[in-house]
Amino acid sequence: MIVDRQGRRFRNLRVSLTSACNYACTYCVPDGKRLVAAQDELSAEAMARGVAYLIESAGIERLRITGGEPLVSPKLETFMREVSVLGLEDISLTTNGQLLVRKLPVLVSAGIARLNVSLDTLDPGAFRSIARGGDLATVLEGMAQASAAGIRIKVNMVPLRGQNLDQVLPLLDYCLERGYELRFIELMRMGHLARDSNAFLQQFVSLQQLLDVIGERYEYLQADAPVDATAIRYQIPGQGYFGVIANESVPFCRTCSRLRLSSTGWLHGCLSSSNRHYIGDLLDKPRHQALPALQRLLVKALGDKQEVAFSGGATVMKIIGG
């Protein structure tokens, strides 16, 4: 097992199935262009083999399938079928929900029990302005059908000053009424926002600002969360829970257990580091040759982690997964 001097190790793997996305959210891509699949993306079989090798080499316990938008990938069904037999404690998926109704049978048959759905507003006009694609009603229907199928729903919202701050309470109301858990995610200094501090500061909404807004309507208590959780979790007694991933306000780097594998075969140990480590060539090698080389790369990837706080990263989030 690979452990650093702060006692951190990789437990949670996030796999970007594809860099392609049918949205072009303002906080993710600055030019409004939808990202397409990279020409050198790994096959579903190679990516599943990578997951298997990482389980053995790093002790990965939990997998989240991300993108881009994973539901647009033709690799989805094959990849999910192959990783579902690897003995992981948990497999979940993050999606913008636009194709959720269409792909729900695939998710149900693969045994997916948890979904994170990115949704920044309940206002159709603001939805189109922020996502620059998609249809709000279709997303809401997908969430409803997934919940009815027994899948637990978390909703991810990025509050943005001047764009959707007025949606914090409506979206929280909506989620509490339906048994979804809402996660507010502080804006991150990623991609173009890492280079343009003014644009970041103009849109950024802090943990305390969020709690002030929520406190106008609800009384809440801080709830327990796993030691390596990214979210600070709160309970609204008798109604439900919400959380805040307060990357800027309350950094969680000291307990981070996350490792990311891109669709093109690169390992990223930290979002705040430009370092990456290529494993695509190892996935064609037999296990006895691949694992020692992979462990050496994992030591480097773990060494890329920040010791205290996230300091920003130039990589576009869609390239390496949320």
C-alpha cells in the first residue's frame, strides 16, 4: 500500500470516460465550445483493465465514473459491465442528466445505486445561459425516473455571483421535497479561472455566504461525514441534508484520497498540480510487468498532492473528470 507522510493514500478513483460533453458551462469552458472526444481515448476494455490494476496497486475501494459527460460515450455500457465485477465497495456516476432517461436502463442493469447530477438552476433561461446546451425539463424528468428506480440522487450546484445565487433556496427546497441531497460546490480556480483571478473573484460565492442565505429560511446543524469527505455536511432537522464542498473556504487537501484517470490514460494525483503520469502503455502489458511500473507512477502521483490547500490548476476540469 502506498501512503505519504501525512497518512494519505488513494482510496477513491474517478475515471473520465470521455472528454466529450454536450454542455459548455460558463465556469468550465470560456469560449462556449462543446468539447469532443479526444482522438487517442482508451477503449472501454483498456480503461476497465486500468481500474483493475489500480485496485490491486493502490487499494482503490470506490469508483466514480465522470467525463466530460459519461452518458454520451459509446463506451459506457461495456465499461460499466466490466468494472461491476471487480469487487469495488461502491460505483457511482456523475452526469448532467440530459441523457439520463435514455440511459437509465443501462445504469440500472449495471447496479448503479448513486448518481450525482450537475444542476445549477431551476430557471430555464438561466439554465440555458449557464450550461449553453440542454433542456431543464429533460434533466428533471431523468432525476425523477432514476429516483423512482431506486437510485439515490445527489445534486451538484455551483453557485455563481450574478448568475444563479437567487437559485440557492429554490433548488434546496426542490431537493428537500424529493429526498435528493444538494451539494453546493465552491467555484474552483481551474482552467481559464486559474489564469483570470478577476473573473474568479467576480463569480465566487463562499461557504459563509451560502450558509447566510440558507439560514434565512432554515435552521441547520453540522452532520457527521467520513474523514476523507470533500463536503461539509449539514442536517435540516426533519427535512433532510445538504452539503458544501468548500474548496476555498475550508480546504480538504490534508485528507484527500482521490486519484483521477483521464480518458486518454493519464493519472492525475491532484487537481492543483500540472503533473500527470501516463499509464496507457502499461495497460497492454501482462499484470506482472504492469503492476511494478504502475506502483512507481502512483508514488509520484501521491507526491503531487498539495499539503494544505488547493492553489489552482490550469487543466480544464472536463479533461480529467469532476
